[in-house]
Amino acid sequence: PDLQILISIGGWTWSKNFSDAVLTPTSRALFAKTSVDIVRQHKLNGVDIDWEYPGQLGDNNKFRPEDKGNFTLMFIELRKELDKLSAETGEKYLLTAALGASKKFIANTEMDKVAKLLDYLFLMTYDFGGPNGTVGHHTNLYSYGPDGTGSSADQAIRDFIAAGVPANKLGIGVAFYGKAVDAASTENNGLGQQRVRPVAGTPSPSAGQAGGYSKLKESVINQNGYTRYWDKNAQAPYLFNSAKKVFITYDDEKSTKLKAKYVKKHKLAGVFFWEYFSDPKEHLLNVLDKTLN
């Protein structure tokens, strides 16, 4: 009965038209009204925006320099429409966003202004990778490179706080899925080695080797040639099959618990995950529930 449901607009493949949709005052007003009309019609609890990404190509999207300011103006219009709905119903409605966990995302937005308009900001702290075409973690808590820098949940949190976002509005992401990549060498169990890109039309050794966490736990981890390792710097697990030179990066119970503890320590808003059906046995969800409550 306490479940709250928001409509999420956008995503990796559905961000094609954001730049056009919020380009003018008229189009922004229409976008906001029609978005909130869906909330009104279906008695939902708010709107979530997942624009991947303002001012960037993303999945071959249209983008322009004006996206930076229009990203903010879009949320102003959405908040106005949600406030109108609140006046009608007496209910409070959430306005949230899923955000790219990178310095480039921050550079192409006005996060200090945006943060004032949003209830929660979900940093997509997954789909990272090694620098300069190397094999690396995709959802690590801490940076692990020799210079102490690199993509990580911790780095993203610190960057967004520095950009003016309150810690208590920020959520970090847990990946309920793994990603498999091919390494050029077995050195260091693949970590940090040059990544081998698949050739079109040629089967890749890593193809189909990863998947959701329930699958990994039941049929991959320490099975079928895959050995589990722990990166103490990144605070993240990984698997390596030395015969196939396949590296799998993922979150497990240990790394998920550490992320939940990080949220409590730094007084963040909470944890979110992508995506539920990747771990139908709820191994990771149960860890989050137990650690956060």
C-alpha cells in the first residue's frame, strides 16, 4: 500500500526527442502538461526524467548547446504542472531524474539549479568501464586506477555535491546485472588489460556470458571456468575465465552491502537499482533491505 509509482520518461533509446521537446517555451509547456496529465489520469505519484544526455550525442540523439539551460527550464515547467495537480488533489507529487554519473554530464547541465527543483537525483553509477579502452569495472564503489582517479560511485557523489547538489537528495545505483568483455591478456586476471572489441559478424567469446545476478550466482560464479576475484581498491567483485580471456564485472552481496553502508555513512537519499527482473531471486534486494533498514 505504500508503493509509489512514477512515470519515467526517456532512457538510453528513448531520449531522441528531448532536445526538440524542450526547445521553446511553448514546447516545454506542452511537454510538462502532457507528462503530468498521465500522472493525473492514472493516479500516479510523480514524474521521473531520464534524458541520456543533455548536450551529448547519447544513442545518436539530437543535441544542441541550448540543452544546458533548457534542462533546467524543463524541470521548472514540470514542477509548475505538478504543483497545479497538488492544488487539485491535496497530494504531494515527486519530481526526480536519473542522471549520468560523469563530469561531462555536470558540465552540460546546471545541477545547482536543477537540484532545487527535484526531490531526488538518481546517479546511474553503472555502465562504467576501464579508461582508454582497457578492461575495467562497470559499477565500482571507489576509483581503482594507480592515480586514484576514474569513474566510480564515490567520485560521482563527490562531483555532484561539489556542483551544488545536497547529499540527502542523491541516490546511487546498484547493478543487478553483469557485463562481459574480452581481454587481450590474462595478466592481472584481465583487469586493466587492453579490451578486445568484437568484430562484426564474428562471434565474441564474451557474448552471452554475463546476464542478471541470479543467473551469475547460480551458473557462472566459480563455475564453468570463471573464478571470482575481489578488487579491494574498487570494492568490487569480478570474474575471469583465463581460457576464454573473458572478464565479467558485476555487483554481488558484498559490494551491494558496502554501497548501502556508504549511503548511510554519507547521509545520502538511498539506493536504486537496474533492474528488478535481473535478480528475480532477490539476492541483492534482500541485502539492500536488511542493510538500509
